[in-house]
Amino acid sequence: MRDITDRALDTAASQGASYADVRVVRRLEESIAVKSGRLEGVSSSESEGFGVRVLVDGAWGFSSSNWLTPAEADRVAAEATRIARASATALRNRVALDSRPPALGHYETPLDIDPFTVPFETKIAELLAADEEANRVKGIVYTETTYGAQREWKTFAASDGSFTEQVITHVGAGIESNAASGDEQQRRSYPDAGGGWQAAGYEYIRGLDLKGSAGVRAEEAVALLTAPLCQPGRRTIILDPSQLYLQVHESCGHPTELDRVFGTEASYAGTSFMTTDLLESGFRYGSDLITIVADATAPGGMGTFGWDDEGVAAQAVPLVQNGIFVGYLSSRETAPRIGRQSGGAMRADGWNRIPLIRMTNINLQPVPGMSLDEIVADTDDGLYLASNRSWSIDDRRLNFQFATEVAYEIKGGKKGQLLRNPTYTGITYEFWRSCDAVGDERSYVMLGTPNCGKGEPSQTGHVGHAVPGARFTNVQVGVGNG
Amino acid sequence: MSVDIDPRRRLALAEKVLLAAEQAGATEAEVLVLADDSALTRFANSEIHQNVAETSATVNLRFVVGKRVAVVTTGRTDNDGLVALVDQAASIARVVEELEDWGGLPEPQPITEAEGGWSEATASASPESRAEGVRAVIAAADEAGSVAYGSYSTGAETIAIANSKGIRAVQRQTSAQLLTVSMAPNGGTGYAEAVSVDVDRIDPAAIGREAAEKARATQNPVAVEAGEWPVVLEEYAVVDIVDMLGYLGFSALAVQEERSFYEPGRRIGSDLVTMVDDPNDPNGLPMAFDFEGVPKERVSLIDHGLCGEVVYDAQTAARAGRQSTGHGLPAPNPYGPFPLHMVMSPGTSSREDLIGGLDRGLLVTRFHYTNPVHPKLCVITGMTRDGTFLVEDGKIVGPVRNLRYTMSYLDALAGISAVSAQRKTLKGFLGGVVVPAVRIDGWSFTGTTEH
């Protein structure tokens, strides 16, 4: 690989680049989909290429190719510098990067069972067995049981002498059971909508026990068809980790991306209310119970790595400490603008995309005291919401609205009646300030999503979220159900 | 450019892989070659901050043994990569379960070349020419006292398909898109977008002026209450309605899985609503055949408010005992077919007519972060963005803060009382669309925000 990276860096320097980096990425993916008892699709894909990023006259240029030859490295590096010169014709502030020691070393996701060595027929049989359990339930109209795995071999080299190699493996699986009657359609998923995902080996898939959980969720999907509607009102709600992680993702992860704060996503996903003046003033983001950390070292998280995609070592960066806004997800370009060093959050979706500030593992820290079950027992009147069904948030990340697959009525500390089509809405900081209970280590689980979208051209990110459950008061629920 | 997007050579590559698959024991095989040469210049704070180019090629092999189907994709188009592709597909296909209702790969049909889908100007667009366009957008923002954000992309793609039933299909296409958000002091924001096969038909200065003028007009927005409001939706907002209808309702798979609102002949809109999927509409982004090599049919989705047809790929068509309409996506595709070229018929109203018909209502430029709350009822939530105005007695009074809505898009279709004569070509998440602006008698706003 050195022949490609050295050639690209040399050519970039000879063409006038003051800084250059090159990433060579090989990505292997496989997926299996079972629908309603039949194998719907088995696929495997391989992608390999390299991308060269350069700074010329203080402006960025990037080019990429899937043709791995030294001559192509020359062409791509030269094209990147030409593009950077074009960028410089519409530039008002020269890019300046923070300093860091050259990154050197090797990182590999720890795992017990290599998912790519488990035979397809074994994986298919396990999915079919789980799918069959769900389809035993009368009233289910279709089921979908899925498996996926991704491995990236990533080599990073930069003009400052950095050279790192990483092998990162992610796996996921899940089952969705769908019931329908007339205009009503209900879904229950396990372990999570879209499946459960971790940086791990096939041992994580086995640990999910899809077969053992499929039937119960399928029965809930059918029961939801005739369950009472979640009525509009202001209620105390408890969010299960399967929903709480997405609340963290949308209302803390994205708004603390410093590139978004500086406007570089303004024309696409929007900006952020968490502006730099709020960082300086010690803005109260949530109640004292809320501590959120961007931790790229967390075991099992899909945002865990050795170095980010500009060679900054993995680290844990506090974003919210005891309710106070204290930090951002940042890069070598953005961090110096607030007087800090990069927090190592630059990640690219493959060889043909430029790194952007992305979430790593955005974790809501557990609070010693009560488990999630004990929080339920401590709640006299409320709703327990689980498994995301839809999500939406405004372009400054203030007004959000989520729907979950299910709500359970809580009366006298006990979960009871299922409620159909639950939704809740609020303003981000008002919502987090209303948190009066966070679960302890006993309910702290690593979840995540493999489909976080950002950027143009679009990039799909794998990010992690470790969360316990939590309780919030005086929340508007049942939007649209009146 | 290093990736070869020459149509004949891409088809020859597909045929080469097909032959290897047949020699490896495939009873049926399909090879899809996608070659792409694209670039995007992104700007924010009135300067270019990201400027990227990509050349890539992928080969997608669907390898069938009896009813056992495997799909393998590779980005390695050298000989070793292609040999590995066929070996991997053959090994998977021999061990997987049979697909009980496998309908077979599609048979060849005559394909008529899509006219107007290729532009040399777009294919050869340079970083310098995109930067020139961006500077024109920025100049328009500077003149209006606002700040420009956005992206300018150009791309060329070749699609080649060969299958063991005899399909040999190849097409090439280009597209260009310029979009910008302009931000003025005191909370003003505006949006404009242009999409075309031919980059020379995009006028960056005009797009910049449209967004900047709207940003200037939306400064100091005031709060209005959520609730039921009559609205005029500009074309940028109508894109979302069209997209969601196509995504949730007009796929044969959604119907077969009982998650669609679709029923033949069901009234879901007012008489003014007619929508087709037309891959040959000269205003759209033409495409001759789908990703299975089946010629794309013009499909009537909504005819004067009544449900027409849904779109099929080969597998959903086999289940329904009919022919594919040419709406297949690359295999494997658990999501089913989608309409990728939706066109909504124009009406007779001018923009002034639409707004003039509101006694007290809101003019909405576009929607943001929309998502289905209840797919089968087509209930969607989302936010307004980049230009929302109060209208009284048929006249724009001033800008208002953004609002959240939660409502059924079927109710929205039913409430359409006027449609503009003018339409825009835009990009939705399912592809290029051609849409008018509309007036809707009732829109359910369910929340407010701070800007």
C-alpha cells in the first residue's frame, strides 16, 4: 500500500499542496434478508479505492478513484490539487489545521468469532428459525429478518509522516414483525428498529437470541392493532434505551457537530442552536443528571476506532457535564477556531468520500441509584415508550418529534395497557432539563445506528450510543391523535 | 477521467462477466455495470469549503442456480476482481435456500433510447466552471447582504445490463444540480434549486438571486399559532408529497405486503391531482430502462384524484402474474420497485392566483426532515424551512417562524384547490421529479419552534 500512498503524497507536494493525506480503503460487506419465511436476498460486496485530500493556497481539494495503481495515484493527486486551486477562487478564510504528532500504529476491532468465516448457510438457518417464530403468530402479515456485516481495511498516510492501518468490523441483525388490519398497520421490532448493531464479531449476533424474542414482539404487533390510541396530553414519560439512543443522537449528537455549528451543513441538514457563545456562557442543556460524552474508545461501539480519518487518536470528549454544555465534536480545522485541539471526530464513508465531523459513540452516562425497572416502579402515572418508529427535528435541532412502536401505560409503578401510535414532541433543551431520573449501570447498553446520513455527496455513518433508560416530566404526547 | 464510461465497452464488460457466470454453472445470470464520473463543489459562509470528485465502477452479479439466488457486487474491475466475483457468487448460490416464488429473470423487450438524457456540457464540466457558478451565487448573496450556502454537482453515469435471457441494454445519462440556502441577518433564510440534464441550462446567478431575495424578505419572522391553516406550497415543498406517495404507496411490494394506502380506483385526491411516472418526460431526467434491463413504462399513478396503477419490478410482477413495468432497482432489493420519474400535471393558476386565493393562510417554501409517522395512512411529520410567510386577503403580509406539521398527505391531496401552470424540475429522494406549486385548503400544523 505504501507505493500508492507515497506516490499520492509526493505528487500532491510536487503540485504545490501544503498538506495532503491519502486513505486507501477496502470494504467488504455481506447481507442477508429473510421475509415472511422465505430467503429474500443474499449479497456480498467488495469496494476498494483511495481518496486524496489536499490543501493548496489554504483551500481544500479532494479526488478519489477505485483504480489502485501508482499512475492513477499521480492522476488523482494532481486532480485534487487542481480542484483545490478552483476552491481557492472562492475563499475568504484560509484553512488552518491544529498541530498533532504524526499518527502511527495499528488498530483492530476485538472480536471472538469472525462473521465472515461463519458459513452463509449457518447464518441463513438462524435467521429463518427466528423468522418462523414470528410467523407462527396469527395476524402477522409479513416479517423481515435481516443480518449484515461490514469490515474495512483502512490505511491512512499524511504529509506529516502519519501512517496508520486499521481493521474495523461491525455486525448487526434484527427482526421486524408487521400486523395490518384495514387502515391500521403496526410493527414491533427486536432488538431495535433496524436491528441491533455493534463493533463485534458473530458472537454479538448469537447473543441477541433473535429466535427467543421474535414471538413476543410479534404478539405485541398484533395486539397493537386494537390497542387504544395514545391520547394527546402532557405526561411523564420513560424512554427505553431503544428510543433514548435516538433522542441523544438527534438532539445532542448532531447539534454538537462543530462543522454544522459553523454552517457547513446549512444548505442540507441545517445548522445548530448550540452556538459557540453558549459554550462560553455555560449554557444549561439539561438537568444535573445529564452527562453526555463522545467516546471513541467505548467497547462495542460503532464509533470506536484507533484514529479518526485525519489521524487524530481516539478519545473521550465531554459534551454535556451535569447538564452544562461543555464541548463539541470537532476536527483539526474547526477545533482551533474555538481554541481547542481536535476531538478526533472526522470520519468518511469509504474511499470516495471526504471526512466530515461525525458522531463517534455519543453516550448518556448512567447515574447510580435506580435501574430502569426501579424507575418504572418509582413512577405513579406515566408512559413507557420503546423502539423508534419515526423521527424528525428542525434545522437548528430544537423542535423534535418522535413516534415509537409502542407505549405502555404506567399506573402505580407498573407497566400495563399497550397504547397505539404513540408520539412525543418538545424543544431540545426544555426536554433534557425535564429529566428527573436516569438509569444506572444495570440498564446501560451499547446501541447504535448504521445509517446516519450527512453531507453532500451523501454519506452514511455508523455511530454508537450507550444509554440507560431515563424519565422526563411534562412532555407533550399523542401529537396528531386528537 | 480514468473510469471508462463508454457504453459499448461497459456492455462488453457485462457480457464478459455473464459468460463467466454461465460457465461457472449459473442457470440464470444478470450482470449490471454502473460506471460513474461525478463531482460536487460545496460552499458555505460564501466560500467553497469542500470540492470533491469521484470516478468509480461497480459490477453487480445476480447468479441463479435453479431457484437459489445470490448477488455479489465488486468495485474491482480487473480480471482478478471479476474472477473472484463469479467464484463468490457461485459458492453462495449453491448453499442458500431456494426462493420459493422466484419468477426468473426478465425476458428481453425492445428498448427505445431515451431522448435528451445526455449532455456533453455536463459530462465535461470542470472544477473551474463549477467554481464560476458558485461565485455567481455568492455575488447575488453579497449584493443582497446575505450569506450563501449550497452545492453545485455534475455527473455522468453509464448503466449496462446483460442477462442470460438475452437482455443487452446500455444507456448513459447526465445530471446537474445547483441548490443554495441564503441567510440574511435577523433570521432571514431563502432557498432555490435547479436541476437539469444539461448544466448549461442552469443559471447560477438567477438561483442565487431567488434565494437571496427570499432571505431578505424573511428577516425578523414573527410567531404564529399552530393549528389548521390553508397553505400555498411552493414546488420545493410539493416534492416531498410526491416522494412520500411514491415511497409509501405506489410500489407493488408495498401493496403486496399490505402496507400501502393504494386501492385501484380509490379517491385519494381532488380532481386537480394527476400524477404519472414518466421516464420520457422532456422536463425530467430521462431513462430508457430499469436496473433489470426492462424498458420503463409510463405509469398513471393518480388520475384526477383516483388511484391508477402501481409500479412493478420482475419479482413483484411474477407474484402478481403480470409483466414488470420497468421499475426494478439493483438486486438484491428487499425494498421493492419505486417510481423514479414522477411528474405531477400542471394546473392553470399563476403564483399570484394561488396566493390570492388565501384569505388568511401560509405560504411555505419547503419542508425539512420529514418522516412517516403512520405509513399506511401516509401521516407525515416535518418542519417548514427557508421561507414561511403569512398571507392575508391574498397578499403576503410578512415572514413567520417555522412550524411543525403532522398530517396525512392523502388529506393534503384531497384538499388541493388550485395548481400552478408553471412547474419545476427538482430532485427528490427517489429521483428527478417535475412538480407544480399548489394551494391546499387545510394543513395541520402541530408545533412551533424558535426561528
